[in-house]
Amino acid sequence: MKTSVLPKIHAVYDFFLKEGFQHTMQEIALAIKVTPKTLFNRYETKANMVLEARKYWHQQIRERLFEKIEYCNNVVEKLVMLICECHYCLQQESNYFMKELEDAFTCEENAFCTSLKKLLKEGLDQHLLSSAVNPQEYAKFFMHNVYSYLPQHLNADTFYNLLSPVMLPEAQEIYNQIDINKIIHQ
């Protein structure tokens, strides 16, 4: 996305973040202080506007996730950070997160599934994750369980339940050395 467009989409992004996606384009235009015609000229349809806002949100996720995993030593630590990012999004950006879950079971255009699949490949290359696991199916499992577990509680068991299906013994050893409770309370 072009830098000059970011401030324009940011207002729409903030609106959806705070108010949700159920509003009309006229209501959105009024709230972000532009004319409905301006909004229609920029996006043509509400679906396009939602898509652009979600793309902007995906960019925010990628940037935050990169900051979190930049200094990780291995894919196990990176997967733990991905779970933390999911939890953050569910807590702080729930309107986007819930919209993202609509795509979770196809894993198309889903920022978490895309990141997870990249990390799975990295884990295979590091010989830490099982090659017997289908990345597409595991991504669906992961997203379904993130949706099921994270709203109620985030604890060491949640991390283990999400990661154990793919971890080889070497990854289990790495996982056991991670202080999950410290990460949760940061």
C-alpha cells in the first residue's frame, strides 16, 4: 500500500477497530468526517473498504510479529510469539480478529494462517516440526483452537495444546525450556 494512502485508510481502520463492521458507508463517512461521495470515490463499495482496512491490519500484524520474532532463536519460540500475537489481537483488536476468523477455516487471506504456514516450513527446515502434519489442516486446527481457547484463558496448557501436534522431540525440549508464564505476563 502506498504511504500516501495510509492516513486515509487509517481513519477507516480505526473506525472498524472501535465500532465494528456492521455500519453503512454513510455512517462511516460521517464518523470519520468525510463525505459519503469521498468514501465511495476511494473504495467504491463497502466490501472494498473492509478489504483495504483488513490489508492495513495485516500489515500491522506482520510488523508486530516481526518485532516479536526478530530475536527468537528457533521456530518454537516464534510459534509461541505467534500465539501471543493472536491473543493480543483477540484482546485489543477483537473486531478485526473475529472478522479474520470468518476466513480461518479456508485459511485464505488470513494473516495468522499465512504466518503459521511460513513458520511450519521453517520448522521443517530446522527438523523441529513433523513432516507428517498437513500445513493447511494444522492451520485450520490452530485457528479453531485459538478461537476456542484464547477467549477464556491463556496459560501454558493452551500453548502446549496448540503446538504439541507438530513438535518433534527436539522441539519439545526447546519448548520445555521456555518460561511460558513469564511470556504471558509481559
